Amino acid sequence: MAPRVWMIALPVAGLILGWTIRWLYARFQLTAAENEAERIRQDAKKEAEAEKKAILVEAKDQLIRERNQQEREIRERRIEAQKLERRVMQKEENLDNKIEALERLEGALKAKEKSLQDRETDLLGQEERYRQELERISGLSADEAKRLIIQTLENEAKHDAQVLINKIDQEAQLAAEKRTRDILVATMQRIATDVTAETTVTSVSLPSDEMKGRIIGREGRNIRTLETLTGVDVIIDDTPEAVVISCFDPVRREIARISLERLITDGRIHPARIEEMVQKVTREISQKIYDEGEKVVFDLGLHNMAPELIRALGRLYFRTSYGQNVLFHSKEVAVIAGLLAAEIGLNREIAKRGALLHDIGKGMETDGDQNHAESGMDFVRKMGEDPRVVNAIGAHHNDVEPSCPESVVVQIADAISAARPGARRETLDNYIKRLENLESIAESFSGVDKAFAIQAGRELRILVNYENVSDDQARELCKSIAKKIETDLRYPGRIKVTIIRETRIVEYAR
């Protein structure tokens, strides 16, 4: 019986012991969890307190910084206000000083005015005494002396007028002969010159000298590419912020210039980009050449012009001769030739076409040894132009004999366009020198302030000092200057001399 009791009691005791141990373990875990939760809560509370303190500290720092900034701005504004106040006070002081100076000056002027009035009264009395003394000495009254002076001036004026009339008559009689001589001289000058003095270099500005190294490129590959593609010489020397493009072909030089300027603006300078840019600019220049030639043909009212001729005309837009643009010169010759042909009853169309195309050989790309007149004549003949037009082109430098009146008209129009004042560099230099000589002659006289040559040297405007030169003296001065110009200078026509004597009073309202 006892063993059976023990067999039943032991499992029951084991169950009770296991449950007790499990309960104690659960109780221990619960207590540990509660302690951990309390610890976490305490840590969170501490962190929240620390974060709260940090936020408060940061807010106080921000508040202090803003207050310091406001105080600094207030100080700066106060300093600026003080400076402005000092400037205002200084200006007020200056104004007071100026007012006092003006008052003193006004008093001095009043005193001087009274003195001048007294002196004028004395001078009037002296003048009356001198007049009476002169009448007594000369035996002439004032009216008689005045009539004598007027008569003398009238005789001088009549003499000067007669001299001027005679000079104008002589100029009118010699006008045709003189104009013929001028045209012949201009024509001989054109015949004696086979090589035209053209501009063969172009300067390109750089933003800085550092750009020179980028243009040259590594081992010179960039500059070699540009020179190879355009056929020009790019000269990079010690000239600050500039490079020079040299080439006898103006079209290639223009392509190189535009390409280089665009590459500098773009900033990407390498062989591939250079090739792309040169091709693009070459297409644009080709189109511009055709557009310029077509525009001139349209402006002159000419028709049925071959595209090759228009393109060759357009190339003249980039060529100069003695500083004169060849395309504009050709257009001007065409206009003059048309007017001359209309006046004398010739064929205007033939005269204008021959005049427009007379320098077409300068715009052609040829390796022959012919001059531009011969090359142009052969080229235009191949394009099927009228034989009279072909002859006008070849005869404008007398390479062939003129076979029609229109060829002679083209020669005359070419000489007129080339010989007019300012058309070519040599003529322009002489023209400027003549203007400078005119002004220097006028300024050499006493009392002259400034002298200006206007109306292309046909008029001389002179400003004189009104204090040193009276009206009567101005008249005498004008005659003296005119006579000196006649003596010292050689000039066509006549020159009008104008003297201006005026009083200018300037004051500023502040």
C-alpha cells in the first residue's frame, strides 16, 4: 500500500514543484520587464530633458545672434545718418559761403559798373573834343569825313567784286578744259598701275592673352588645322590681346576671321570643332557672295545675268583697291555710265553692264598670267555677253581698242569714280591735308579761337574772341584770311570764309 501511495505522491509533488518553479520564473521575468520598462522610461525622460535644454540653449543663441545683428544694423544706420547729416551741414555751409561770395561779387560788379559809367562819360567827352580837334586839323566836318570813308569803302568793295567776277568768268571759261585734264590724268594713273594696293591682313581681338595658347593648341595642332582648312597664315606675336590673319585672298581671309571669332566666342577650340566651324562659315560666305552680287544687279535694274557672273561680282564685295571697295566702285561706275549714256543718247543697258562688269576679273580665281581686264573679258565672253560689253571690259585700261562709244563711256565713268575726292586713299590723304592747311592758316591770325573746314573744304568757319576782335576788325580779318588762302594754297573752285563773333554767357542752376 505504501509503495502505491509514494508512486502517486511523487508525481503530484513533481507537478507542484514544477509549477512553483515556473511561477517563480515568470515572476522573475515580470519583475525584470518592469525594471527594464522603468529604466527605459527614466532614460527617455532624461533624453527629453536633455533635448529640451539643447533646444532652449539654441533658441537663446539664435535670439542673441539676431539681437546682435539688429544692434549692428542700427549702429550702421546711425553712422550713415551721422555721415549724411555732416554732408548736409557741409553743403549748407558751402552754400552760405557761396552766397556771401556772390554778394561780394555783386557789390564789386556794381562798383565796376559805376566806374565804367563814369569812364564812359569821360570817354564821350574826350571823343567830342577829339572830333572837334580832328575837324579843325583836317578841315572836314564829321559828315564830310563819313562820306569820304564810305566812298572809299564802296570803291574797295566794287574793286573786290570786280576781281571776284573776273575770277568766276575765267573759271567758267576754263571749266571744260580743266575737267578734261582731270579725267585724262585719272585715266593715266589707272593705266600706269597694274598692281593694286590691297589690304592683306586682318586683326582679330582676343578677350585675353591666354586665348593665344588655346588657338595654338597642343603642339600647334589647332593653328595648323585652321591654316590648312582656310589657306591663310595666322600670325601670333607679342601684340596684346590680338592675332593677325594674313592672306592675299580676301574671301579666305574673311572666312578665317569669322571662324576664329566664333571659335573664340564658343570656347571649344579643337581640330574637329575648327573643321565644323570653317565649313559652316564657308557656306555662309558663299551665300553672302551670291546675295551681294544679286543685290547690286537688282539695284541697277539689270536682267539676264548668269549666276557665275553674279557670284564673281559678289566676290568683289571682299576686295579693295587703294582703300576703295571694288564692288561699290563697280556699282558707282555703272550708275555714272548710265547717266552719261542717257545724256548723249547711247545704249544705257550696254553701258551699265560693261561698267558693272569692268573689274569682274578681280573677283575670279585664276592661275593665268593675264591681268584682270583680260581675264574678265575672256570670262564674260564665255558667259555669252554682248560683244560691246566684252569690249568695254577689255578697253577700260586700253588693253584693247574701244570699238563702240559705250566703251569710251565706261572709261570716263571709271576715271570719275576713281578720281573723286575721298574715293581712294591717296586722294583722301591730299584732301585731309588741304583741310588741315586751311584751318592752320586761319588759326595763325591773332584773335582766332577755332577754325573749321566744312563742306568738303569749300567753306571755312572761324570763331573769333569777341573781347579781342570787334565787328569792324572781324571784317578786315575775314578779308586778310581770304587773301592769304589765295596766296598760299592751290585749290579747285572757290572757298567761302565765314567769321562768327558771338558772346556766350553760361550759368548753371543747381
